[in-house]
Amino acid sequence: MAIKQPDLTINISNHQSSLQIFKAAASNFISSLSGKMFTFGLGLMLLDETHSAISFGINMIISPIVGLLCLVPIGNLIDTYPHKTILTGSLTARTLALILFAASINLFTATAKLIPIVLFLIIDAISTNINDTCYSAATHELVNAHNIQRLSSLTQSAISLSSILSPALGVGLYSLVGFSGFVILEIVATLASFGIMLTMKFHYHATNQFANSQHAPVTSHSQFAKFHSGLNYMRSRTMIKITILLSVILNFLYTAVTIGIPYILKDQLHTGNGPIGVLETGSAIGMLLGSLLLTLLPPTGQKRLFLKLIIPVLILDSQILLLGVLFMTSQSPTGYALLGSFIMGILAFALVILIITFQVYLQQTVPTKLLGRVVATLTTVNSSIMPIGTLMFTLIFQSTTHGGLVLIINGILLLGYTLLLLRPLNQAIHSEQP
């Protein structure tokens, strides 16, 4: 059954779209760069104060839990009220939370610092979840249909560039200004992103979906009923269901790469910290190149969608396998760094192509009034599996001296799983062609 295409008739010129894209990319770069450095500084401060291994992982625990608990209200909120109003409230709350955090953090010592940190990270996770989902749902209000791919690609480029710059800047700034300086920097960056957002024009449809939002009573029953309508829509979309099956397993097994690389290199191969940083840089460069490539390529809509989705997945599977093979061979630290960064660059290149392609597909096929609930659900489903994968693969890596073999097995499992989904994915795409 062919799907009904969303109404994309809002009149936004190419010039207006280009201006909006520039503002969105600038806002993403500022918030992503400062956010990554803030997380880094928070981890270092906690490590100094508590000497706990959880110092750099506390946000990875809090964010998925908050996302799961807030899935229903956030999805409904974004599909009910004007997106600019929601972003204004979210960024105001985050700014106030940062100010309160800065004023209170030094009142606590040692492990007691976890009290204000956890409280702030909960507010931060809610705000980030709202902001990311809101911008995704507001795509048609910011740019015309021809520029959706450019918007997704350039905002992803900004995030990738911040990933390249943040490690070096984070180390230098922490040495110069300490954690207090990081908090002040994050407040300034949040205000800058807030200011850019306020200058952006959100073009609402003539038949405004938010027109009656002020008059609808909000009850727990109505909240779940409204969210259930979004779930019913997703159940009616075979393509979305197949993609969830693929992305959940992909995210689960990919956690082996995230936690495995530093553990294998440092604890099993005894290479030190240098190669780890080189591999992370290679990954960030791959993501930047992939997103820039899609910025330069003309949008092709849903043409050859099967190939645009499955080729990056197959490349990703094979690179995880190759990474495992590399770690099972005898190399110098330089060899691991150079070959590993090349493999990670290709892996990240394929991953960002996959992410942007699917983002654009959702924007082109999901009705705008449902985008908030659909994006919130997909994001939560994908992130919720990662803590389980993190725990499982931590135990696996610590119980073996051959971490590379774990990655090889993961690559083979992913490859086999991808091949099993080839036919259902192809059938789903053809069944939903307009």
C-alpha cells in the first residue's frame, strides 16, 4: 500500500532556506562543541573528586532512562504546541538550571557532588531530548522540501566538526580555567544558541495544527491516547518497523565498538592513550566527510532508497569485522593508530550516510503532525538498548584477552542479520512507493 506524502506546500524560498540552514548549523556547532567539552570537564572533575570509574559514564546511564520515562509527554508536547514556543521554554529552563548548578556545585564535596550533578543531568537530558526532537519535527517549517537534505547534512557536519575540535580544546581549557570555567562557557554557549534560535523564522502551515492546542484539556488518558495514535501510525508503516528491527540490533552490537576500542588498545594491547585519540579523530573526520558529501550532492528523494540504506549498513558491518582482524594481528602502536583510524573513518562515513538518508526519508514521508511522536519513539528505542549493550560487552571484554575476536564475531553477526533483512526491507520500500 502506497503511503500518503506529507503536505510540503509551505512557501519558503531557497534564499530563506539557505539562511535558516546557516543559522541551524551555527547553533548546532556552538551547542555541540560546548556540550562535548562540558561533558569532558564534568568527567574529569568527577574523576578527581570521587576516583570512580563511573565518572565518564554517568550521562550514558541517565540520558536513556530519562528518554524512556519522558517519551510520551515529549512526543505529544512537540506535536501539540508551536515548536518555537517549545524551544524557547526548553532553552530557558536549561539556562536557569546551568546557573543554579554553577551556584551550588561548590557547596558539595567528594561523592556528594553527585547530587547536583545528577539533578542537572536529568534536566539537561530532558532539554536535549526536547530540542533535538523539536528541530527534527520543525524541518518543514524551516526549509523547503528541496533543502531538507542540505539542512540534515550541514547540521550533522557541524556536530562532526565539533567532535574533531572538542578533545583538544577540552584538555586545554580544563587546564586553564578548570571546571568552573566550563560551566560559565556552557552558560554563554546556551545563551548564544538561544539567541540564534530566536532569530529563526518558523513557517507554520496555513491550517495550523497548533491552533486548538490551548483549548484541549491535558489528562493522562488523553496523553496516552494521543501517543497511541502515533504508535498506530508506526505499526502501519512496514518500512519503519523493518528499520527499527535493523537499528536496534545495530545499536546494540555497535556498543562493542564504542567501549571495546579504548579497552582493547589500552588494557589488552598496551598502546597507551595516543592511538585511542587518533581513532576517535578518524571517526569524526569520516562523519564530517560523509555529511559534507551529502551536502554537495543534489537531493534524489526516495530514488534507489534500498541501495542508499543497505550499502552503508554492509560497509559498516564489514568495517567492524576488519577492526577486529586488525586488533588480532601484531602491530605497533603507530600501526594500530593509522590502520584503525582509516577503518573507523570509513565506518563513520557509512554511518552518517545511513543516518542522514533515513532522517530525510522520515521528513519526506511522515505527516508533520506526527513527526514529534515518531522521532521521539525511534530515538528512545535506539538509545534504550545501549545501556544493556554497554553492560553486556563490558563483562565480555573483561572476561577475555582477545577483544578483537569479539569484534570479529560482532561483524559476522551483523552481516548475517543484515542479509536476513535484505528481502523484507526491499519489499517494504516497494510497498510504500507513492
